[in-house]
Amino acid sequence: MITRTEAAEQRVQNSTDPTALQQIKDGDIVRLMHYKTHRRLHSHDVRPPVTTNDYQNEVSGYGWEGFKGDSNDHWRVQILEGDSRVPESKEKLMAIHSRFRLIHVGQRCALFSNRKKLPKWAHEQVEVTCMKSAKFPKTLWRIETNINSQIPADAPLAEYKRPGLVAKVLEATAVMWRVNNGLTKSHPYESRPHTWPWMRRGMSFWGKESRGIYLLGTPILWWLSFVAISAFAGIQVVMFLRDRRGICDRLMGVRERYADTVGFFFIGWVLHWIPFFIMGRQLFIHHYLPALWLAIMGFIGTLDLFTRRISRRVRQVLMIGLLLVTIRMYFQYSHIAYGTAWSREGCQSSKWLKSWDYDCKRYPSMHGTVTTTAVD
């Protein structure tokens, strides 16, 4: 609830029509009161309970029903942005259309919603402080709901601007980018994008006694897909250079088809992998999965195009052999995918790379010894 200060209230009473609806304007000094507890938004030169920076003051709810309050409850409305469709919103405080700051009159600080959470005694709500010399984006507020008995029944209703498809996509992308960049804490199983194509390490999800779940791909599909994508890039570079020298390679007659099909998956792979290099957040191997599927499709296209010239029987043998090896590896690594029973010897023999850090000591040995490890 926004109320006037005593001086503003006196001016209204002395006006020609004291009962008329008085809109809050840019520069007005107001008080904010919680309508159930009658506590007013209050700030003074005291550090907040969580944030201890000397340029931030505590903001609290102070007072009781009938208490008139003091000057520490006074806030100046500073309208910074309005809706171009509603010119009045730049001068008068209007729900949804106006974006404004609340400047404490005494401390000259701006009301700020912190990302830090208060302790459990405050139900872990985000901390609200009053920040001095704060940047505008961090202290902007907007009113979403406005209730006043003096508002005429035929008053125009404020509505959010309905965004189009492009605006929705851009907004969702910006929100995802901001949220993801905020996840900067370290994690024991995080990894960087340059290690994903060759599957340097996986990620542990759960472990208890002699079972565990660890994210790791099927090596043959993972690596062959990366080889196919890398080969495509290399072939395109070589053919471009040879074209510049006047040598036109037909690439076994499949050059155009190769560029159209595998090229499509290559571009998708790049677009799903490269952006992670500019992200500062914690990253895991599962972020590579969309790019992996595109790389696998590129491998399938490459295999199909470059085996068309060989005999049908040889081609079938090659495809069946690849399928059998893939199924074999699937069952070999299914123990860490589904948390099923395994032997220590089988686990150790499956570690083709030393960087695969799933715990083989948790599994029982075929010789009868077992060491249990628990992972949260």
C-alpha cells in the first residue's frame, strides 16, 4: 500500500477537491505500508543481516497500526522508463507501464532486491537492501497490480504488451543466458567443451555400496561421430583449396550430396557446441548431447554415402559388424548406466581412458574382496 507523507496529505486536504483521485507523479515522496501488519518500509544507516557492504543499508518493516512513522519511511519516486504507447507513464506512476526507482530521502540510496537469501528465520526469502550509487538495472521496479476504491469503473486497464514470436524467443534466450551464466560454482564432475567430443570424462550421478550410475556414452558411436564431423571439415577445406587451383574433385560423385546432408548436420553440431565456449557457468558432459546426436547423424550420412560404391554384401557385413560392436559396448557400459551389478575386473577393463573416473573399487572382485564407497 502506497500512502502519502503528512506534508503531501495536507496539500491534498487544502486542494479544491480533496476527495479526487491523486495520482503519484515523478519526484513525489511516498511511504509504503504493508496492508495487513501496518508496517512501513523503513531504512537507516545500519548494515543488512546478510550483505555487509558499507554501501548497502538495511531495509525492514517498522511500525504498527496507528503509528505515524518517521522520516526514515520516506521514499522518492523516480520514474525512469515509460511505455511509448502511454506517454503519461513517464510522468505519472502507472501500473505495468512505468518502471521506477524508490530513493530513500534521508540516506539517498535506492531500493534493491538482492540475489542473496535470508536465513531460515526469514523463510529464505531474497534480501532487500537500500544500495547507494546503485546501477539503474538493479533498482528498477514495476507495479503489476493496482487496487484503489477511488479508481473509476470505466478507467482503462493496463495490460502487458503482447510480444510476438520473435520477441518471445529473444526474451527466453536472454533469460536462459542470464540464468545459466549465474551458475558459476565449481563441481567435482564439471568439464569443459573442448573435452566433450572425445569424451575425456563422464559424470557421476549416484553410488551406493556395490552399485553406481555414471554418465558415459558408447565410445564407438561417440568417437566415430567426432571423426566424421572432423573429416567433413577437413575435406571441405582441402576441396576449397583445390578448387582455387582449378582442380575440381567430384568426391566419388557424391560431393553435392555430401555437402548438403552432412553439411547440414555439421552446421547444427557447430551451433550446439561452440556457444558453450563463451559461457562462464559450470558445464557438464550432458550439455554436449544435442550436438552429439547431430554428429551421429553426420556419421550415418558419411557412412551411407561413401559405402555406396562397394558391393552390397561387403556393405551389409560392415553395417552388421558396426551394429554388433555398438550393442556389445552398450551392454558393457550398461552397468554404470542403470546401476546394475558388475565385477571389479570388468569395470577396470572397461576404462579405455585413465580420465574415466567412475569408481571400480565399489564392485566386488571375482576373487571375493569388495570395497564399498558411497557418493551423494
